Amino acid sequence: MPIALYTASVREDHRQLHFTNEGIERITGFSPNAFLESPDFWSSRLHRDDRDRVLAQLHELTDQGTVTLEYRWTCADGSERFFLDQTMLMRDDEGRPREFFGMWFDITERKQMEQNLLHASKLEAVGRLTGGIAHDFNNMLSVVIGNLDLLQRAIKGNAKAEPRVRMAMEGAQRCADLTHRLLAFSRRQPLQVSIIDAGGLISGLLELMRRTLGENINISLNLEEGIYPIEVDRAQLEAALLNLAVNARDAMPDGGDLSISISFQALDESKVETPGEFIAISVRDTGIGMSPEVLQRVFEPFFTTKESGKGTGLGLSMVYGFVQQSHGHVEIDSAPNEGTTIRIYLPRAYGATESLNDKQTRDAAPFGAGQTVLVVEDNPAVRQVAISTLNSLGFDVIEAENGDEAADILKSNERVRLVLSDVRMPGGLSGVDLARIIKAEKPEVHVILTTGYVDDEETIEDVEILYKPYRATDLAEKIQALLDKPQPVARNVVPLLAAVAR
């Protein structure tokens, strides 16, 4: 057991501890004799933030007769471990103080579990907060971004108005990015995964990093031969790496070196839930480093050491959330004035890699002539933006305020080829319920669900999800891809829709 027993003198040198067995060496790496070599051996290895509090408690020991101390102490290998030190005063038959008797408990693992529980509680709290506001916030952003998209078309060629609309769009996109970071951290933003070549992706990012970080940062890439591909969300991985690069730049205000290396490594169950083969992406800088206190909190949401207005405290939180959601592992090494190394471990993939070339956005010119779309959205402003966007693409549009009304329309209208529906709506049918009914009774009708975020119970197989806020080009691309896909032949029965409509 991680326990060591000791006795100590009641004189002033009572912290020269006489350990009664060799258990202390197993716990700290020091033999019992090491604690007797100098009067300040024990106190000299106390963590500086714990020292004053612990010494003050010890002054009360003779009067109170017992004291319980909890502190960090530096062991022989240089590691800091948490100890619970319980000491009590032993008296002789006449009641005079005779000696102190105490026990050391190594509680490092317990403290780590407490920190993990605290972190998980914060994660859940942020998730609930984000999920609660994401739907309404993304609805508002959908109205803003949708109208800006429509406005851009209307003012094309206006040299004064175009830059202003572009700046407004960039601001709205940054707001959307903030929400997405929160959702990624709290694991409420499903990943869009693909099998990619990590070396190729990072090689392509280097030029962007060089332009972003400036000339006084030297960037290098060390790529191990024969690296396996990984299955991740490419956009999230790019955002994570750029976040780490920007953090490294901020830690090197006078310039320095940023090195990125990619290697293969096997991880066991002590680091990941599913042991196996992983690709390690290490980002190392020669910056100012971090203190142990800061190091313990770097992945907390909204924690930042940057000046007000220069950081949201979500950068490393987003990285942590993305890696955890990808079934990987992240660790960080740092010390003041010694730089920082962050290692991301992602599971290797076994399939063929997909092209890293950026998708070419389809031209959003009108292509929906003669086709009818049913828009189902309870928010009038969001619904109107969707209708206007679809009209601009040439579609005829029918609108419904909720799933029940949409089911009634589908029962009697055979012209609808596509349903664009929100996930969360008042009434008996959610967007997911409506999609299931359409798949069962009208398989020839395509369905796209729109949402600010999705819980596990709000997903449905083989139904496209379009995350709010979306651009007009995103909607056009999603619809074109669906319409190009052959649908099953319609059945001649609609009992479920009819029952719902009644």
C-alpha cells in the first residue's frame, strides 16, 4: 500500500522523520536515512505554494494534538506527488508529550481522479450551456448570414457596399466559429470524418502557417517514413494545428523555432480506452513555457493567460475536445523558459486516403426550375431566409411551421421532391420523426435536416445534416449532390403520413 509510518521528536526538529520501514523508499525514492541527514530535508522539498500553509498548520500541532496535512512534495526522481500526512501527539503515562506518530499516504492517483472528475464536470456544464444556447444563437446567425448572402448578390459590382458586406460576413462567420469551438469542446458537434494523409495535410498547411506566424518564426517539419493514414475531421484537425501554431507564436514574441513532427506510436490502456496503433503529431516551440500551475489548467474552457481581448481561452479546449472525440489522446510538456511540446495521438486508419484537394464549390446558379421543396422551420425569420435562398436557386417552395403541418402537406402533395427541415420544432413531430416517416412512406423524397447541434438521439442514418449557420453555396451543394443521387422507387402507400395528418 502507498503508506509509510514514522515517528518524530517533540522538539523543534520534529520534521526529521524516523520512518519505521522501507515503504518510504518505494513511495518517494528516498531511503529512511535521507530524512535524517539535515533538519530542513523534508521542508526543502515542499511545493512552494504549499509551504506557508503547511508550516503554519504544524505550529498548532502541540496544542491541538493532531493535524492533517495535504501537500505536494518533490520525490527523488524530480516528480511531484501529493501526500496526505496525518500526525498525532503521543503522551506518556503521566500525560507529558513523548513523541509524534504519523502516517504518509500517497494520494497522487486520487488527486488525479478528482481533477479528471472536475474537468468532466466542467465539460458537462459547458456542454449543457452550449447546447442550450446553440440552437437559438445559430438560428440568429442563420438569419444574418443568409441575408448577407442574398445581399451580396444584389449589390454585386457596388464597390462601396461589397467590402462592407464582406466584413459583416467575416464577423458573422467568426461568431459561428466560436459556437462551433464550444460544441467541439463539449463533444456536441459531430465530426465529418474522412481518411487522410496527415503528412500531406500538414505539408500543405506549412505555407499558411508561415504567412500567419511571420518571418521571425522558423517552421520545420519532420516526417517519419511510411506513416499510416488517419481517420479524422480534416477541418477540425487543420483548426487544431493552426491553433497550436498561433499559441506557439504568442509564446515566442521575439521569434523562435516551431517544429512539427509526425511519427508512429503504440499506446496502451493507460492513455486511451482502446489500445492500438496511433499517429503522433508533435508541435514544439522554443517559447517562454508554462508553470506547473498553468499547465494543470490549459485545457479548461475559457482559461487563458493572454491579455484581455487577445484570447478566448477556447483554443486548447477545442483541441482537447476534438482529440477526445476522435478517440485519441493529447498530452503536453512545458516548463518556464524551456518551451512547450504538445503531442496529439490519433488512431491510424486502414482504408485508402481521400484526396486533400479542396472541394470545388458548385456554382450556386439557379438549377431548381420545376422542382418543389418543402421548408419546415418554426422560426419565421430563418424560414424566410431559407425560402428566399431556395427561390434564388430556382425552386418552387412550400412552407410549414412544424412537423405535423409538414406531414399534412406531404399527404396530399405529390410534387414535393425535397424536404428541408429543422431538427427541433414544437408539436408532436420533430425533424427526425418527420425524416423517419418520409423514409418509410415516401422514399422518393429527399430529406435534409438543419440544426445548430445534434444529440445522439437526434441522428438518423442516411439523412443529410446541414449545420446552421450555413451559406447559400453550402445549401446549393448539398441539394445538388442529393438530386444527383438516385432514390428508391416510391411505394403506393402512405398510411403513416395519413395517420399522422389525421
